[in-house]
Amino acid sequence: MTETCSFCSGALPLTTATIIQSLASGLLMGLLYGLVAVGLALIFGLMDVTNFAHGEFLMLAMYITFFLFTFFAIDPLLSAPLVGGAMFLFGAVAYLFVIRFAMRAKANIGMVQIFTTFGLAILMRGLAQYFFTPDYRSINVSWLGGKTISFGGIFLPVPQLVGALVSLAAFGALYFFMKKTDFGRALEATREDAGAVALVGIDKNKVFALGWGLGSALIGLAGAVMAMFFYIYPDVGASFALIAYVTVALGGFGSVFGAFAGGIIVGLVEATTALLLPPSLKAVGIYAVYLLVVFIRPRGLFGSI
């Protein structure tokens, strides 16, 4: 059994309605891909650290959403801010107690950071399998689950539509936070020169911890939304993490806007590929576009490094 979603389907005849339906579904999913990738891009842009446990952060967020629904009857739509807050704390703690020490390595710091986050991913996945078992879980009954709306004959699943709106709102809030607040300016300054900001009294460890928390909160929001229409199991984050890495590279390493735009592109390319090829090969289009971008513009569409 693999993850599924309510708008995924087999090959359909290429009519105008079918093409518009597929692209609309791809756009909704692309906005969620963008939200997943933005947190990864934020952390990389801040610290030059690729979080190889990013998919496991998404998995944890989905499990938190599931258990809040199961034990406290809190609908995923209501629990999304709670999950985002919980993941903010988890991300900050992960930095303070794990990543911070990896960054102190005197030699081969890049490899140390890679193996540290990769080890964190294996640990999280193993703990999930031990405590939650490998069984597939799902939220069968929710306020939005199973509902669709129609615009001119184009049917849009309400959970994905709301997820897309949450994604847009979260990215808008992140943009405002980074451009209009003192901490956002401190975050940008730390991204530019962590050594220089220390000279003016800014604690870079505090900024890094809050940056990890913010990136994790974004993945928490995505996980809460996805829990409404995807199966939840210990390996669920792996496929989304791979797409997130490609999305960040496609948009441009270090570019938060690029990651979000890249997610939309990936969603549309995936939907288009599924129209032309068997749905099982829909990832082929994503990687083909990525390789094309690598050949033409290695730093990504919006990257500056």
C-alpha cells in the first residue's frame, strides 16, 4: 500500500476539461509541496545545513495531528496551529541539543552535519516504527474530508483547496515576518554574515534555534493539512522529503521564494506528466525538468549561490 489522495486517478482521455482538472489538482498539490520545501530552504539559507530529517519532521507532524484527533477529537483544521507550535518547539530543541554540537566540528563539518541530520532521521523513523508500529493510519472523518466543490465543472477537493489557502497564508506571513519585523531582519542579517551579527550583540545560536523552529513550524502546518487525505505511517515523509530536496534545488538553494515557486512548478509538472504517461511514472517529469534546469541554470531558477 502506498500513500494516496482523493484526486489521484488513472489515465484519462485528453479533453479540455480533463487537462484543466489535472492542472488545478496539480496547482493545489504544488502549493503544499511549496510549503513543505520552504521550511527546508529557510534552514539551508540560514545555516548552510541540509536537514535530511525533513521528511521525518513531516511524519511527526502528521502523527501529532492523528493523535490529537483520535484522543481529543480535535479536527485537523483546528489542530494545525497546535501542531505548528509543537513542531516549532521540536525544531528549536533539535537545533539546541543536536545540530548545534554538529556545527562545532573542526574538520569535515559538512559531512558531520549531513550524517547528524541523517542519523536523526533514522532515529525518528525507528522510534515511530517501535511506538506506533508500521501500520497505516488515516483520519477517516473530519470536517473537510471527502467534500468537493465545483467551479464550471472542475471539481476541487476541499481539503486540498484549504491546504493550498493555508500554504499561501503561511508563506505570506513568513514574508511579512522576514521583511517587516526586527527578528526577521536579524534572521536575514545572520544569513548574510553570522560572524558580523555577533559583533553587534545578536546571539546567533538564538537566531539559529528560532530559525529551525520556524522552519519546523511550516512543516508542521503542512503535515496537519496532509493528514486529512494521506495515509500516516513511519515512512510517509520519505517521498515528500525527496520532492522537497528537488524543489529547493529547482527554485534555488537559499531562496525561500524560489522554494515556494518551485513547489508550484513541481505540482504542475507532476500533474502534466500523469496526463501523458501512466500515473506510476509521474515523477519522471519532475526529475526531467530538474535536470534541464541543472544544465541551463545550475544555481536554480531563483537562486543566487
